[in-house]
Amino acid sequence: MIPPRPARVWITRAEPGAARTAARIRDMGLTPLVAPLLAVQPLRPALPDLARFDALAFTSPNGVAAFSALTSMRDRPVFAVGHATAQAARNAGFVAVRSAQGDLAALARLIATRMSGGALLVPQAEIPAGDLAVALTAAGAPHIVVHGLPVYRTRPTAQAAPDAFEAVLVHSPRAGELLADRHAARLDGVAVVCISPAAAAPLAAPLAVMGLAPLAAATPDEDALLAILKPALGKRGPSV
């Protein structure tokens, strides 16, 4: 009897994160298929006077990498949205790093517990997924002055979908939009596993036509994303 082959998992996120995800997928006994829908392009903005900021806030490892390439400044406290971003900041040489272990709202709540005012620099995407200043106001910290600094952009790739796959991982709302726009017809019978409800939202309507629904991780981090991957594959039945 031929043993079932490992399920094939399409990884849509941009590099270099895609390679890290692929290694984790391989460790799970699955077959990673790296075909990014997005590519990260670092920007070179004019930097403000960094001495006037009391702290930094990062919402992604991409922001950490792009900002770290622009300056050697590492002495400001760092607030990071989650574990992966916090680890990227530590790896880049920042020493006072705190993780919100959540989403933008959790990041705002963490900052609000540590700062009553002052200036916050947010190195981020050219088109950010959320507004940290609004989140800070909602968290009860309207007096923190937020300066957004675009340090990278994501752009769609011309990458084709893999020939065959049993699951697809969606790491961002933008990737969810591109997957829905370009490859919805390829998702029938596929486990669509998303890092957050926001990443899943663009896929809800096209999957509903097939009688399916995207799955969203309990918290917006890769540990939670991968925790629901194998159960999602199990609902499809054994691989062949």
C-alpha cells in the first residue's frame, strides 16, 4: 500500500518571511510550496530628528528590517505588535523590547500602559494596515504624538499559483485580497487558513459561493496560524 503523501501547503507571504514559514511547515511533516503574492520593497525616506522620539513602535518584522537599514540608532525603547516582530527587533540590536502579543489594538494598549505622553515613531508600510494613533486614542492615550514613517512598501508579484495544493496560508489582508482576486477558482476544496479575521475577510464571499469559509487564527501570529493548519487539513480527509 502506498503511504499518503504529505499535504502541500501554499505559502503566499513575501520573502524573507516565506522561507521561515516554509521551514516550519516542513518541520510539521508537510510540503511547503513558496509562491509569494507580495514582494517587499524597502524605501529610503528622509529621517526625522530621531532624538526627539521617546520610543519606537513596530507593527511587522518588515518594518524592523527596513528601519534598521536606515539608521544605527538602537537606544530607544521598542514596542512590538507580536512575538515575531519583537524577536526581529532584538535580532537587529534593540535591547529594550516589549511585545504586545496581539494586534494593533493590543499594541496600543501596551503603549498606553507605558507612556502617558511624548512622541512615538512608527516605521511602517507605505500603506499601513491600521492607524496606531486612532488605536491609542481608543486605548486612553490621546496625548501620545504619533509620527508614521513609511520605510517599505509591498507590491504584487507576477507569481503563478502552484499546480496543486491542499492548503493555503494567508498572512495579511493584502495577500487575502490578491488571492481572492486572482486565484479564487483554485480554492475549491482547499483549506484556506488566515492569520487574522482581517486577512480572511476578502476571501469570505468567493469561498461562500463554493460552500466554504476561510479559517482565521485565534490570535494574529504564526504560532496560532499553524496551530489550526493540521486540523483544517484533517477536515478534508487524508492526502493521497
